[in-house]
Amino acid sequence: MIAIEPYLLLLLAAIIIVIISTRFHFPYTVALVVLGALLGLAAEWTGLRGVIGGASNVLTPDLFFYVLLPPIIFEAALHVNFRKLRARAPLILSLVFFGVLFTAFFTGLVVSYLLAIPLALALLLSAILSPTDPISVIDLLHRLKVPEELSTIVESESLLNDAVGVILFVVVLQYIESGVFEPLFSAVDFLWVAGAGVGVGVLAAIAVYVLHRHLDDPAVETALSVVVAYGSFLLAQDIGASGIAATAIAGIAVGTWVAPRAMRPEVRLTLTTFWKVVVYISTSVIFLSMGLIFAISNVLQYLDIVVIVLVALFVGRALFVYAHRPLARILRGPDAQLPRSWYGVVTLAGVRGAIPVALSFSLLSASTSLTGKNVSMIISVVIGVAIFSVIIGNLISGWYVEEHFRTPT
């Protein structure tokens, strides 16, 4: 029998947090993480240890990737402005591909040099943390009042850059195991993961469009969107492609192409309301679980590494993002540049969250030559970076937007 008490406890706590965070104008995700950590600490000396201990185990990699993540990606993609995405495609794609690689290698080199740990181990840690987390970024942008075009840039990057991060993670792990780096194999593998993911998403959207033309029931059409969100993700994963890319492309296509042409207004309203509820539940479980995991982890033991990694990730991302302005002017003219204040938002939106945590947990079940101490260190550091990144990223981004976007840029 499946124990549902931990999930009900997390959901009830999330509802209480909504009331409190709304009243005091405090970031909801930060409040969830803090409450989760407090609950985890309380479990050490209260009778809630059994229930809370069960709740701390809900964020397993399988549950996260196959149950909680697809609806968050799909709902966010539904609202992406495709016209603005296409207009800023060069910047978005450079962030997705080269930005992730640059930040990962920069962080790995800095961590290896400053902490005197093997470069391969440092690169594995930075590869796990290389993609920005779409869950954290999307929640952040929903609260911040920034121009729609800027929101599209950051949101699109966070939805699409997982493929690069995951492939980099696999490549570095294979290098640790074999001692051989195969760039051609890695490039082909990446093209398949990204390209096949996009293809699955497009095919899913086409199928939805055909079916919607023969449906006239909001409940059935909403149920079909569930099939698309999860089906595109699972199909892509089954063929070795990027599930997140597939679901993101399917969501963008449904929101941009299918909904305006094949859905009545009342269906779109039902669809929007349904996915808001699902995303609220998924997000609540994820961030509360992260807080619980943080409370029972060994993060403090590796606090020096956490701080160095956080700073290196921020500096690496800032270097790449701010390099866009002079390069864009040289290559494409002044019109390709973003307003100055936008670069700060793009940099600060490089939040790491639940995806790196789930990737690090996958090392526990993977067959590798890594020692138990190395795996424990990676997991603890990733948890620490994710928690502090969510908290610091939310608070500093909120302040930055308040300071720079009071009037139009």
C-alpha cells in the first residue's frame, strides 16, 4: 500500500505557506524551502520523525523526472511567446549550448584549482549543476514584473538547456569510468538527444491538433493535454532523447498553434486552470522536499565547497552573459543588444534547483567507480548549492528588478 500521509502533510504545509507568504509578500518557493528545512530539523526531536522522515524520501529521481517535472515544463511552455522567442533565438541558443558548457568548464576548473580535487570529479560536480533549473526560474519570473520579451528569453533557456547539461553529465561520468574522451561520439549523442526530443514534441503537437478538431468537451480536451505532457516526455525518454525538450516543444506548439486554432475559449480557460492546480501541487512537493533533504544532509560539512561552487557558477554565467553585449554589437549591430539592465536579470536567473538534486541522487543507483565519500560529497554540495541558489536567487533578483524596472528600460 502506498503511504500518502507524507504527500498530504507536504500539501497542507504548502497551503499554509501560501497564506503566510502572500500576507508578508515573501517569495513562495523560499518559504517552502525554509519550512521544509524547519520540519526536517524538528523531526530530530519530535514525534513527527516517522511522517517527516517519509516525506523526505518523496523526491526520488523517478518520481521527480516522470511525475512532478513534466506538468511544470508543459504549463510554462504553454505561455511562451513564440514570436519573441524566435526574435531572440540566437541569444537563447547561445545560452542553451555554449553558456552551459562555458559555465560548467569554468566552474570545474576553478573548483579543481582552489580545492585541489581531481579535475574529472570537479567537472562531474559542475556538469550536474550546469543547467539552470526551469522550476525555480519559472516560479521566479512569475513573481517578477519584467518585460515579456526578457521573460521569454530566460524561460526558454531554462526549458531547453537540460539536454546539454545531462549529456555533459553522462560524458564526464563515462570519462571517469573509461579514462577516454570521445568528442565525436559525444557530439552525435547530443544531437540525437536534442533533435529527437524536439521531433517528438512536434509530432505530439500535430497529433493534438488533429484530435482537437474532432473534440468538443473541455474535460476530454484537458485530459488529452495530460496525455501530451506526459506522453511526449515518456516517449522521448524511451528512445534516449530529452524528455524535457520534447514536453517543452509540445507545450510551446500547443500554446502557440493548437490552442488559438482548435480550442474554444472556455476550453482554454479550463486547461489553464487545471494546469495551474497541477503545477502548484508539483512545485509544493518539490520545494518542501528539498528543504527536508537539506535538513538531513551533510551540507555543513562541505560548506566551503558549496560557497566556492556558488561563486564560480555565478561568475562563469555573468562572464558569458555580459560578453553578449559587445559581441552582439560587433556581429549583428546595436539592435541585437539587450537593454543593459536585462543582462543582470539573465545572470541572476541562473538558479540551480531540483534538477541537479535529482541528477546527483541518480549516482546512488549508478554503477560507477566513484567512492562512497565522493558520491556523498557531490550530493551534499549539490543540495547546498541548490538550496542557497533558490533562496539567494529569489531575494537578490527581487531586489534587482525592484531597483531597475520601476520605469520602462
